[in-house]
Amino acid sequence: MKITAAVAILASCVPSLGFALVGNDWSFAKAPVDGLKDITFPFNMAKAPHKSGFYFAQQFNFHGIEDVGYTGLQPREDQNGKSIVHAAFSSFQAGTTTKHPNCHTGADGGPGVSCAVDIVSSYLHTYKITVENIGDTTWRGTLIDTLTRKATVIGEWTLPQGAGKIVNGQMGFVEYYTWNGQPSHTCDSLPYTQAFFYHPTSKTAGAKDGKVTKVYEYGDCVGKAGYVVKERSTGYDIKVGF
């Protein structure tokens, strides 16, 4: 699923965007005018079933270009009795290039670059995904296990010349991508899942008080998907499905 920067502003008013079920807005109370040189999105999916289908993601966009990037976690089936954490890092911007082995050209059937990595690790751990500029218009996505402190590069891609830093404020989503391409679905057949979206952070000078500011249902299953959200001091606990 891709939501452009312009659409993201209106997301809470537009009730049908792909197969996302839940949206969230994020922003920093203070940030440099020219944007962020890095951002970190923490997630926890300890209570999510170990089955493919859901995507827990945060989006971001860049000064000087139109299309978005996103990053997040996806549950996977266990392999040889061990849990698999799948992390993704993508750009939808035409002209994005990559040489990283974890990445390939194209994103959801359109232009851009998609990167992904699977690690053998516990769902009980909280994971941070850091998006950081590593020179000129090149960005790296890194998955960090906050318990073991092990860092795994998800991928790297280079935006077209003229792309600036990360814009302060965008949105994220919980998506059931299994429904993509299906001619029909019933909301009461949505499998159960649960994830925690923590407030974002940044090491950029002048960036303060990153928050997930709002969580809301949208899409075709509003009021029909078993949606429950609880606000905590550190973020939001989101449940959907049956």
C-alpha cells in the first residue's frame, strides 16, 4: 500500500485507501525546517500470530520529491521451530536506485525500490527501524533488536538528485495485504493480530518530542474489523481481527 504525501494529509477524511485497516499520524513537536536526517520507528508484535498477511508500517516523505517511503515489520510463519521477523524498507519515488543485495527495483508493482530482510528472532522483543541518511541522497534502513542490540541492515537506496531530508510528519498503517488482488472479502473473516506502535525518535539536532498523535480506523471495514486501540505513555497498542 502506498499513500502519497498529499493523500496522507487527508487520510483521516478519506475512508478507502488500499487494504489498510488502521492509520496513525506521527510528527515531532519541534524539528528543523529543512527536515530530519534520521528517524527511528519502534514496533512490538509480541502478541501477533506467526502468520503472513499483516504489515505494521510507518511512512515518511522527503523535501523536494513527491512520493513516499515506508518501513515496518511483518509476521511470518515459524521455520524449523524458530520465529521469523520480516522487516521492509521501500521507496516509491521514480528514479530511486540501489546496489544493495537485499533490494530490488520496483515497489508494489510501480516505480521505486523495495528492500527486505528476515531474521531469526523472538517476537517478544521490541524492534527499532532506523532510517538514516548516509551521504548525499542515499538512505539506509536498519533493524535493531532493542534487547540483544543486534543491528541488521535492511537495505539502502538512493533518491534522485534534489531530494532533501525527511519531512516532519506523515502517517503509518496496519494493513492486511493478503486481501490485495482478491475480488472480495468479508470483514468478519479478518484474522486477529496485535501490535504496538511506539512514538518515533530522531537524533537530528533540534528534533524534539516525536509522537504518534492519532490512531484511527479507515478503509472498507470501519466498525467491522474488531478494532481496539489503547493509548499508553510510549505509544499505541492496536488490535484488529477475530
